[in-house]
Amino acid sequence: MIAVVEALPPDTAPARIDITPLLRIIVPVVLLLSWWGATALHPGGLISSPQEVGTALWDLAFGGINDDAFSEMLLPDLIASAGRVYGAFLLAAALALPLGMLIGRLRIVKEMLEPTLQVLRPVPVTAWLPLSMIMFGIGPKSAFFLVALGSFYPILINTIFAVRSVEPRLFEAAQMLGVSPARLFTKVVLPASLPGMFTGLRLGLGLAWVVIVVGEMTGVQTGLGAMIMDARQLSRTEIVIAGMAIIGVAGYLSDYAVLALGRRLLAWSPQHG
Amino acid sequence: MVEPILRAINTGKIYPGGIEALRNANLDIAPGEFVCLIGASGCGKSTLLRMIAGFETVTSGQIVVRGRPVTGPGPDRGMVFQDYGLFPWLTIRKNIAFGPIARGKPKAEALATADRFVSMMGLDRFADSYPHQLSGGMKQRVAIGRVLANDAQVALMDEPFGALDAMTRERLQEELLTIWRATGLSVVFVTHSLEEAIYLADRVVVMSPGPGRIVAGERIMLDRPRDVSSPEFNDIRRHLASLLHADHAREAA
């Protein structure tokens, strides 16, 4: 038997310097310096230097430097992409959450749908691109479909797993307290599987940001993906890298917001609270 | 004699696959009686308890609660599990209000009931905490509180203190007796500690494995609070130990 010892108070040793910010900044600084060093050693190489990318970012945001097709396009493109990312993500969630609950809890639905989904799942979003353009035409609908598709599976798989792995003890507890079998789903399954579903949503939204560039290869005019594709055709590598950086930061901020939301809503869960 | 609140009549359980977990068990529990089931693992004590709760079907005989055969789990028989079985997404207060709400009480009334039992179990400071923030002993208090708040007539307890440290265990035993005396609850308590059984029970039912069955029932006539180190306590302990071990000896022979 383990004796219960009162937890010791948090480290009360004399104030130490918090090195967390330092730890977090080391890798980015090293990467940036290596990038700068490498481009400085090969002037006129194909990869743009950090300074060129910085200038491109400024021009994308505020214009006034190049005054070309890319100037001042950051905000419109970001809004277009974010609209597709969140729209497609919500569509994917609206389909994947109920479907996952049905597959996870009803044997008949599982047997009917799971084999098909397991075969479709490994097909990458890029492979769907040509078919998607035939089905939905060249343009935003096609992009929307591809992003939704990319975000669909992680939500689905995590929802199935979450509703399937509810602790059996909780069903017994609810029943002995007077919950009828018909109400076990809303009283036990749903709340118990929220953390798992949340993980699926977080992964799904992350993947939507990953897939947005592929999605916007479908011939749409706006969006960060479209911007990167245009820049690539014009060999404007500094714009390509600036676009990559913008997607990275946008995806990070989006995930940070979702995580903060999860911490609020799932305070009861030791994994989230 | 008073009408038993709970009866197991020639109750047996054979699992699919042919394993006989319990054979021909007969047990009457009087209203307000505290009965401990004790025996080695495989003696069917947990199976019997789970059949009373309605979590397992009876394959022969029947179990009757207040005149009605048990067909499934119900709030008249509240269960306290060794692993607590609290709802992690609900605060302590709402865990205790869960039963009354599930049975259709208005929310405000259910929460008021819950507050009474939160206080009774000494959990006021933790009313708005979540289960993962509590120690094992605290969690078990919540589990007992939610059964009481739900107006259960019989409390079924499956080694409820088995996972707790010795000091917490003794405190909870004491509290359980106090609550039992105050409420007139009937208790069926499964344990594998002879000392715990003799300390708590009006009657100790000894069970034995292969197949699981009831081999003896001993009424404990000691006055409460009982002194576990008294000679009388030890006499009973020796006697019950011999009943438990007699069976092992025969098994080995």
C-alpha cells in the first residue's frame, strides 16, 4: 500500500532565473542564422536570403516597395485562406463527429462503413486533386472539398476511438443511479468522449492549414496557396518563403486559440485542464 | 422475523463457456442489516454482489429485492465500486446530484440534496472540485454520498476501501458505520479482510471457491465500537479463519 503523503509545496528554493524563454528561442535563432549564413556564402543562389524574405513580407503586408501583383495582398489572401480553412473544417466536423459516434457505438454502422473508410483514408489529398477539379470545377469549391477531406479523417478516427473507449464502469455507475439504457448516450458517452473528440478537432484544424496550399492549387485566384503557386511560376522564391512563414504563423495561432478554448471547456480533464 | 429487504434464493451463475462462478447461494438481508461477504478470490462474492446490483444475469434461482425479482440495475440498490466510478466531467456536487437528476428531480432540488450530502461527507471544501483533484479516500466519500443522495435502500459495496491506505481506510470504516446507524441503510459489503468484516458487520458470510458458494454465516454479537485487539474479537477472528482455511485444506487434500 502506498502511503498518502501530502504533496510538498512547489519549489520554494531561492528564486532561480527562468530559462524557458531562452530554451524556446535557441532553435529558431540557430535556424535563422544558418539560413542567413548559407545564403551569404552563395550570393545569387536560388534560395532567397532572410533579408529578401523580410522585405517581401513587408511589401506583402503594406506595399510601397515593389508595387506589383503581390503588394498589399497579405491580408486579402490570409482572409481568403482562413475562410476556406475554417469553413471546410466546420463542414468536416459536422460530418465526422456524428458519423464517428455512430460508427463507434453502433455495430451495424461500423460494419457497413468502416471497410470503405479504411480504404479511402490512405488516399492522399493530393491524389484527389484532379478528380476534385472534375467534380467541383476549377475554383474555390474544389479547394473547399480538398481541405474538408484532409480535416475529416483525424476528426472521424478520434471520435470513433473516443466513444468506443468510454470506461465500462461509468455505464454501471450511471445505470445504478437510475439512468435508462436509452439515455446512456447523452448522460455518459457524450461527455466522457469530449476530450477525445477535442483532440480530433485540434488535429483536423491543423491538417486543414496543411492542406490549404494543395487546395488552392485548384486554380483559385486568392489565398495563401494561390499566392505561393503564382510566386513559384514567376520564380519569386522570396514570396514563396514569405507565404510559408505566414501559413506557419497562422496555423500556430489558430492551434493556440483552440488549445486555450479546450483548457476552458475541459477543465475537468487531467489531460486538458 | 422482519421481512428481508433482499433475498438470494438458490442463486447460481454459470458463465458462457461453462465456468461456474456461484452455486446455490441463499442469503436473506434484513432491513438495516450490515452484512459482509468474505472469501478467497474466485469464491463468487463479487459475482453475487454484481447479480444483486443487476449488472450480471442470474442463471439459476433468483434475487428478490422488496418482493420484486431483480432484472437490471436500479437506484434502490446503490453500488460503491473499489475504483470509485465517478464521472470525471462533473464537479463533486454535480456527481452527487447526478442520481436525483437522472431520476427526474428538478435541478435546483437535486443540487440542494447534493449539498446536504456534500456536507454530510465532509466535502464542503471540494464541492466545486473535479474528481481528479481528490485523493482516493475523498473520492470514495463522494461515491458513498451519491448513493445516499439517491435514496438507495441497499448499499452494495465491492471492496470499497481496498485501494486506500490503512489510516484512510480506518477513518472511512468509522464514517460508514456512523452513516449506516444514522440512515438505517442495509449494506452488503464485500471484502477479503477478515478484520474489516468483523469490525463492520452484523453478520459475516463466509464464501469459498471452486465453485463459489456460501459455506457459513456468523452473527457478530460484539458491541460497537469494536476493539480489534480484544480477546473476544480475536476468538471470532480465529473461528472465521478456521472456516476459511478448513476449506483450503480440503481443497488441497
